[in-house]
Amino acid sequence: MLNANCKRLPCKGENAACLQGSLDTPGYDGNRVLAAIAALGRARAACACSNLAPIRLFIDTGSVAEVEEIASWGILSGATTNPSLLAKEDGDPGEIVQRICELVRGPVSAEVVSQDVESMVNEGRALRELHQHVTVKVPFNKEGLAATKALIDDGIPVNMTLVFSPNQALLAAASGATYVSCFMGRLDDISIDSAVVLEEIADTLRAGGMTSEIIAASIRHPEHVVTAARLGCEIATAPAKVLEQMLNHPLTEAGAEKFRADWESRPEFGEWLRGLTEKRLAATGS
Ligand code: G3P
């Protein structure tokens, strides 16, 4: 999905054509294709119009322990909870949400559970008073749309959740939702290609000039996060397990091991670095 409106760089047709061209050219040259892909990659990166902020990573959990662990990596910009995730946890749900807000220092979604507009709005107002970082999560349906409009009019940020189609995303954005959550894993569960749906949602909201930010949710594996980033989603909210899987690459571990072994083969170098570090600490105290 490249932004057809972007005037910055020729994109979409031309770059795709370049790549396409090399694939169809007799005497196919892998290096040339690689160069074309790299050029396309750069074009996509440059094409991500200035109004598309870099993707932000949220954690999708009700577990304070998981948030404490992942927040310590310094990569989190927010969190999402839902009634199922909170129901797995012991303790007061309000205190859990407040603790997660303190840990991530960014938007934390807490979901309403009633099904009529008035009760949803009242629950949303109450959840918002838990902490300045609370975003009210509202399930997608017509009552949810009306409740979203009312909460947004109150100045309360809303994450419209359980969105599975561009039409639903358009309606959610039209109600003023701050965020629209598209559930990738649950689409894949019923053999609907979540990447296609997410791309359609991104294209539809962007082409329509909608300002709702897209949250890629129901993330089941690291590739879902990469897909969300490539499609220009503003946010990906992933379970702790997936964020941990994103850490791993065999060459990284092997490389670090080799560096350690080579360095330890020269003990005098270890001495030198320790001396350098201690000297600076003595001089600066920190
Ligand atoms: O926040 C939505 C997400 O938690 C749903 O994930 O894995 O239950 O589809 P999942």
C-alpha cells in the first residue's frame, strides 16, 4: 500500500513496474531485482507521507508482570487490555489498568462491556477517570458507534475494537474514533488473509482522509507486526510472547557469542575497558 496522493516520490505504479519488469525480463538477474526491491523499499520508506508517524509498539495484555518486563526494554508506547485479558488476572481491574498506565506512560485501552449506548458512555467516562492515559475501548456495533461519538465529544479518546472490514473501519472513523483496531489473528483463524484486509482498511481510511489511527491487534506472531509496519499502520499491539519472539535471530546470538569469546581471548583488553569505565565513573560519578 503506497499513498497514491503522495507527491514526494513516484511510487505505486512505477516502482512496482520496475520490480515487475525485472521479473518478466528474459535472463532474469537476481541482483537487479534485489536492487529494484531495495529501491522500492526506499521509495516505500520515503513514500510514508510526513503525516504517517513511525509505527508504535503496544503490549496487549492484562498482566502487570508482563508489562513491567517489556516496559524495561524501553520499546513500549502504550498498551491494550480487553475483558478476556483482564479476566485472566487476579486483583482489582482498576488498579491493574492504573499500574499499566504508570508503566507504559502512553495510551492504555480499557474496554466497556455494556451493550446499550447510555451504559457504554457512563462506563467509558468512569474508566477514563482511572488515569489520564486511559483510552476507552468500545466494541464495534451501532450502539458502539453512538457511544464513541458521545465519548469523543466529551474529549475522551476511543479505541473502536473488533473491526474486521474496511466498511466497519470507515464507520468507526466516521464516528470520530481515535483508534480503529483490526484483529489480524481472528481473520486468519477463518482463512481470511488479514494482510489484505489491513491493507484495504489503511487504503480506505487514508484515501478518505480519515484521521483515526490503525491498531493492528490480535497479533499471533512476529510477521504480523512486520506486515502492520509495512502497511503503514500507526500502532501494532502484541502479546508479550510475540514481542519476545521478535527479539530472536540465530545469527544475533551466535554473533554476540563470538564477540564475547574473541574479546575474552585477550584478557588485557578486558582490563583496559574496565579501567576506562572505572576512570570515567570516578570522574563523573555516573
Ligand atoms: O486486544 C485484542 C486481542 O487481545 C485479541 O487477540 O489473540 O484473542 O485474537 P486474540
